[in-house]
Amino acid sequence: MPVSAADLEAAIRAALPVAHVEVVDESSGCGDNYSVLIVSEAFEGKTTLARHRMVNELLKAQIAQIHAFTQKTLTPKQYSAQR
């Protein structure tokens, strides 16, 4: 059964204190390729690599079921600066 955007968002929200989450199905609806933007205070003081490893570990079961997964991880301060 394919992973849905709602499944990914629920898993992220359950695992991290998030200020903002965007999950985009980039596979035209088949659920095989996702891009996510996660804004969380849990990323404070961590390198991009450490943040991505954290998310990959939290979503290990979901990522194993899809073809492609890209992520952007920001702190609330970084997100505010980009907007």
C-alpha cells in the first residue's frame, strides 16, 4: 500500500515538535516520490546532515516504501528569515 502525504505528515507531527510542515507528492498522485519541508525547534544547533539523519530515522518505515524522498529542514528562525 502506498504511503500518503497525510501518513507522512502524521508521522512527522507525532515525532517532532513542528512549527510548520509541508508534504508534496511529486509523483502525480501515486505516492512514490515526496518532498517535505519541516520547521522545528528540534533542529536548533544541529547541522543539516544531523537534521536529515534524524528525519530519516523517524520516517524509516515510510521511506522504505517509497521511491524518492527529499527534505528541507529549518529552525523557526531560519524559516522566518526565508519568508
